[in-house]
Amino acid sequence: MKTKKILIIILFFSLASFSELQGEMSADKLGVNHQTKECASFISGDECSTCSLPVGYIEAENCPAGYTNNTSTTRYDLICTAKKGGFCCSESHSGSSGDCEDVVVNNKTKECGLVEDIYACESLQTGWERAPQHVWNERYCPSTYKWKKDFSCQTGSNNTGSNNTGSNDDNKFSEVFQRDLKVGDSGEDVKVLQQILNATGYKIVENGSGSKGNETTYFGLLTQKALIKFQIKNNVYPSQGYFGPKTRSAIFKITQLYGE
């Protein structure tokens, strides 16, 4: 009996340590699909990601009577957005990968910083450079470095030249894309995104609805798939088919290149 008690205590502390190593996981979400009349359990992310349920599912407290209950197995097919911050962009942190494309490092002073948008930076402060990509194309701050607060870079908006053509193009682009886009969204901005993807070699589909000249206002799985291809090709990570600030910056650059 004593041996069994010791084993139970060891197991308890082992599980506790494993939990700390993995980070603070949020409790599973119960999703209900009223169209297919089924329920499912979804993992809801951790401190470095925010996840929403797949299209067709809404969060609920209970599975309605008569619905197929599939909650015995946790599903992972959510739409997740990585969070940006020092903790989530530090080497060997717990939890999932953060949004760390904007991490910059100074290897001389052993410091790290986060800029607002690395693609908008024309130059960094002396001694600073963008953090290199490591395994799985991730960027992070080395564990022995310290974070520097309020880091900034030189951007095009700081220029005082008289040529403002780029600024006008930027304004037009911003008028079209005023929000983030994901699967399930609808609007004219979705149609413009599809047009850009089709025109620059990232086809939504070859023929029919969504093809070049037949773009729609609905952001579906085909649009997400085409956007993921664009993100991978243009080094936008995480490449999950979510149209956020980094993807907008990359799309803006490619529209200038193609004259869209």
C-alpha cells in the first residue's frame, strides 16, 4: 500500500510538471452544428493563440437532445490566430507558436524587440536585425536575451519627400481592406482579395464560382487554401489562411508589383 501511495504521488507531480511545461491550455469548447445536428468538442487554444470554431459551429453549454454527440474525441480543426508578444516569441516558451514575424534582435547587446510591422520598416536601429528563421520557419528571441520595450523602426511614413504616390496607393488599399478576414466572412473586400489572388497566380479555383472573372464575396475554404499558398510563398507566418495585418502588407506589396 505504501508503494502504491508513493507511485500515485509521483504520478501527480509528474502530471503537474507536464502541465506547466505545456503552458496554460484553455478548457475545451463545446460546438454545436444545427445544420448537421451534431455536437463536437474543440480545443480552444492557449496563452499564445486565439481560436474560433469552424464554419457551421457555434459555442454552446449543452448538446441538444437528439443531436449526434461526438464530444468523446477532441477536434483540432479550428481557425486560430497566433498572439504577438514577448512571452510567446521567447525561445522554449510554453504553449503554441506566437506571431513572431516582427521580432528583431541585437546580438551585440543581447536584446530583442518587437516592431509594429517588419514589412513597413525601411531601416532598423544600428546593430539591430530581423531575427533569423529557425526550425519550422519560426523566429524567436533567444532565451539568454532580454526584451527591450518601446522598440521602433524607420518607416516610409517618416519621410518628408514631396512624392506621395505610394501614400495615395496605400490609402486606396486601406479603404478596401479595413478589417481582418477569415473563413465564413462575406463582403466586397473578400471579392477584391479573390481577384488579387487569381491575378497574381494563387488561383481560388480553375473554373466556376471563385475562378478568375467569377470571384465571389464569400470567404470559403478554397479562398483560405489559396491564401495559405500565398502566405507560404511570401514568408508570412503562421500560414493559416487568416487575412491579418502581415498578410495585408504582403498583399499590398504584390499589388504594387503587378500594378493591381
